[in-house]
Amino acid sequence: MIALYIFLVLTAFIALILAKKILQLKKGKKLADAQVAGMKISKLASPGTVKALSILPLIDYYTDNADLKTEPGVSYLVSADATNILLDVGFNKKKEHPSPLLQNMKTLGISESDLDMIFISHPHLDHLGGMTEQKEKTFSFSKGPVSLPNIPVYSPVKISASRWNPGPETKVITDPAVLKEGIVSIGVIPRFLFLMGHTLENALAINVEGKGIVLVIGCGHQTIERIIERTRALFDEPIYAIIGGLHYPVHGGRIMIGPINIQRLVGSDRPPWVSIRESDVQSAIAAIKSVSPKIVALSPHDSSDWCIDQFKQAFGDTYVDVKVGQKIVI
């Protein structure tokens, strides 16, 4: 009898929490959609161009090099002419020092002093350096001392350098902005996610001379449909490449809690029993095909092998694998 009573109390408690979360989701989604609808985006008058561009994954889920570390996080070295941009700082799930990011940088011959800019796509643990960083609104290269140069750090929300890598001051950017000749932040696109709440995510757009816009995306919580819409509103140039995370953990996920695919739950603005579906992947593929990019490269850190196979089938020779240590040259 006591066991039944405890079960009923727990069931009622869980139902109450779920009802509260669903109500928050409904209100939050309405607000985020209204914010997106109310944004006035104008063409960038003179974004400039770069002549050369490469994207080197330093942290992601797969690699062909046994000397490199992998994890369900993101950090990419974006080299635009002479400017080296670090997009996100990975996960460091095991709280190591040196972190997987630092170990991979050393293996690949990259020093912190080589960096000219840090660009944080959004404030989630797999992009900031861990759960502690997400809670404390900081970013960390590792769980031990790291000497960073005094370089600009751009973020869609207010965060600070952690005690492990003090120094750089974060500049909050929410509107589209030219960060340097040919290097553009497309501006935040808000979305309210189940469990994660109100999420502001940004993405980089690099204007490559004679080719067009190369999009480098952290997680794609904004949805690729809205990212494409924003990019076309900002630029006259065509979209040449789409590279990075789009968050489609369908038929599998990279972060599991027992049998629960936690990435599928947290990455949607729909209730958990609906969440992310096969139809969302097909919608993304259709949206990307509509702009006919020459390169499509999907991050495996938050998209399943099933999803990657769908992209490979859809884009054929246009598709490029995202693997740690494997440079994508534009």
C-alpha cells in the first residue's frame, strides 16, 4: 500500500513538472516566433570578401586519425585569409586537463597564440567547455591554466572567460555585423527549446571572393530554413557552402542517458513525444537544395548516422564529411 502511494505521488509530481514545462514551451515558442517575425534585416552594404578559406574541425564526434580525440561537441578553426577564428571550444565532458581541444590543437600544431578571434555560437555545454561553464556563463579551453591572447570574443549572450583562461573580454553581438573584411556574424535567431529554454544562436558567414557565402554553424538550433532566409536577406551573393551542426539526432543520438536520446529532447521547440522527426530532416534537405550549395558538410556531434546517410544520399559528391583533423578547403 505504501509503495502504491509513493508511486502515485511520484507520478503526480512528474506530471505536474511536465505540465509546467509544456506551458513554458508554449509561451516561449510564441515569444521567440514573435521576436523572429519582428526583426528587420537589411542587406549588408559592404561586407567585403576573403580570398582563401578553410575550416579545420578541432572537436567533433568522428576522426580518421587515431592520435586525435573526439567527443559530442564542437570547435572549428576557421582560417579566413590571415585571420584565425575559433568557433566554440568543445565539450570536455570528462573535465580533463589538457582537454581534448588542447590535445588536438597540440597534435595538429596549433597554438592558442595563433588565434585572432573567438566566436561562440550559443551558450550550451558542448560549445562552452562543459556543464559548469553553461551554468556559470563562462567558456573554458580546459580544466587547467591556459594562456590566451587578448583577442576579441564574440557571443550572442553575456559570458566571460573562465578562471582557467582569463583575459579576453566578451563582446555581445545580437545584430548582423561585419567582424572583419569578409567575415560576418549573421545575427541571432531566437528559438525556445524544450528543457533548454530561450536559446539565442549565431552563425558565421564568410564571403569568399568569386564563390559566395560559406556558412559555419554551431548547432543549427535556429533551423537551417531560418539561417538560409537570414543569409539571403543579408547578402546578394549565393550560398556556396553550409558547414556544421544542424541538430538532427533522429534514430540515434550522441548523448544518451540510459535508453533516452537526450539530444532529441532538448533540441526541439515541440513536446518530447513529438520532438525531432524524419520529416524535419527531409525539410532541411529540401531547404538546402533550394540554394544549390557546392559544399554541404554536416557535423556528426548532434546528428545521427541515419541523418548523415540521408544527407549523403541527397547531396552526393557535394557532401563532405566533418571529421576532426580533416580540413575543408573552400
